[in-house]
Amino acid sequence: MAIRRRRRARRAEIADRLHSLAIHLLRRVALADRRSGVTGPRLSLLSVLVLGGAPRTLGALAEAEHVRPPTMTRLVQAMEAEGLVARAPSPEDARATLIRATPTGARILRRARSRRLAAMRRLLACLPSRDLAQVARAVRILEPAVARRAARVRRDRPQP
């Protein structure tokens, strides 16, 4: 019993520290986003469209961004007015509209992502080789764990 409690406490401590670190890292790289002239929610939506590989419906975008459909509708309308996204009818469903990033939106996203990655590279450049190798190992361990969890959440989500 005591061993389990210690393991649980250790996981809780690591989770707390990792959570705090993730927030600080995101804040640091988000500073680079200001140069894009586009808000964080707009960049996040562009990343879903550009890096996600295909146009999506408003409902799918709302789900991906964890917002309600009316919120996504307002965001898409504003981004459409700014020339960042465009709508097109779905070839599979005449009732559905697909949202895609425009070339301008894709270019803004690529530049913003480049700035974010440059900020991360500068941070990692401060680490000695041994520490960088440990970070790389942690990333290799966490990536599949996060992917498995995301797949489980999608699988267990109630279907409309």
C-alpha cells in the first residue's frame, strides 16, 4: 500500500511540474505569435486546417478546437472576412460546407510556426548535449502515450 501511495504521489508531482512547464513553454512561444498579427485562436484553427491535411466542417472544427459550434461559426466568419479561410460545398454532402485555409492563411500559419519553433530551438540550445538527449528521450516516450490517450478519447466519445 505504501509503495502505491508513493508512486501516486510521485506521478502527481511529475504531473504538476510537467503541467507548469507546458504552460510556461506555451507562453514563451506564444510571444512569437504576436508578430503574426493573428490571434491565438485564429492560429490554432489555421493549424488544424493546414497541418490537419484536409478541409473540415464547422462541427468538426468546433470539436477539434473544443468550442461550441456557435463560437466556431463566429470565428470562421471573422477569419473568412480577413481572407484567412474560405468555404466550399462538400462534394459528399450537399448540405455541408467545408472550411479550408486560404493561401494567405496557410502562409501566416507557416511563418508563425517557424517563429515558435525558432523560440523552442533557442531554448534547447541552452542545454548541454546530455540534457538535450534526455529531453529527446522524454519526447519519444510522451508522443505515443499522448497519441494513445487521444485515440481512446475519440473512440469513447459519444457519437451524435
